[in-house]
Amino acid sequence: MATQRRLFVLRPADPAASLASLPLSDDEQHYARHVLRLTDGDAVTLADGTGHLAEAVLRLGPGKHCAVEPTGPFERAPSLHNSPELVLACPMPKGERADWMAEKVAELGVYAWVWVVCDRSVVRPKGTHKPERMLRLMRAAARQARHGRIPKLLGPIPLMDHLGEVQAGPPSGRFVADAEGMSAADALSAAPGAVRQLLIGPEGGLTPDELRAAQGAGYGRLTLGPHILRVETAAIACTVLMSQTTR
């Protein structure tokens, strides 16, 4: 049975590589020793950041060194079984609202968050974007939610470029939040696939040209209700609605 003591590990890229012992990062070693206060031989659950979990035991080496020995294979987290992979594209909220959103999309098991830059975006890229803080928040939220999936943080990318990439990519259910769109029930019946692309505009809304471009890229319009929502509120509402299965 999975334990509530979860540690993140980096699985070898080579599937043939041995999983007899996996190292822990400095952060995870600190978490194991000083937050969880684990001892040698304690049972833990490993998370690889993609939503796959494995049972293991902790091994304490000399000094501060820690490693883990898997006792079973990595398998998809039960809470992610049969759930669609959600790719959420939206502008970056301001300040602490971005941190809050990073935590919530991780809790909800979003596959990727794409920072798109729209004509009416408030937050604009300045220099090199540093996602380290957001990734730390996402890791903690994914640990707490017990599925272990850390969303990929992509961008910043101009909206039109993102639409082009999606259109050229594999088939997927595609939806853009719009007050005059279809209901969530109708959207779910139209999106039975395993991947769903979600697009949220800035608080000033997508421009008519941007909305037409989204529809031209295969996005159906999805209503989130009659209210004008902040970016992060709309993103979470859309994620919850479209994370449902049609079963």
C-alpha cells in the first residue's frame, strides 16, 4: 500500500538502466531526514514527477547521503487512471496570484501549463524567465495531492505561435474559454480523447482576431458561466470542468 511519505526521484532515461538504487537530490535528502525524520529502512513512495509512483525503502549512507531502493515498478498514480492529460495555456497572473495558480494546477494534476502572451496580457516577459520558485511550489503541491505529477512549465510563447504548434500536433480536444461558448457537458461529449488543450485569455479577454485564430486552430468555445473571472480563477474552473471523464 502506498505510504503518505513521498519522495521525488529522477528516473534514468534509459529504460534498461538498473533501478536497484536511486539517488535523492539535496532537497529531497533534506526533506527525508529533517522534515519526515525518516530512518534507514523506512518505507516510502517514490514519485518521478510525471504521475508515476513506486514503493521503496530508504537507505541512509555515510554523512548526509540518502538513496532509495525501489521494491516494485513505477506505475501510473491511481488518481490519474483514465483521466485526460490537460494542457493549460493562459497568460501569467500578477505577483502572488501566479504562485497560487502554480500550486492549484499542480494539485489538480495538470500535465502542462503554457505561458502564452496575448495582445492584452498584463504580465510581459522581462529577460530570462526563472521558474525555480514555481517548480518548488508545484512539487510541494503534487506531493500533497499524492499523485506526484509536476506540471511542465512552458513558455513564454506568443499566443499565435502556440496555436500553430497545437494545430500541427497530434489530435486533441481543444477549448477556449468564451462567455458565448458551449456548456461543459456539451464540451465533454465532444472531447472523448486522452489529451485536452485548454486556452484562457487575459482578463481583458482575447481580441476578436485571437479568438478567430483559436477557432481556426480547432478550438471550440467553452463557457465558464456569466461572470468575468480573473485569469487564475478561470484557469482553475476550466481545469476542473475539463478534467472530468465522459464515463
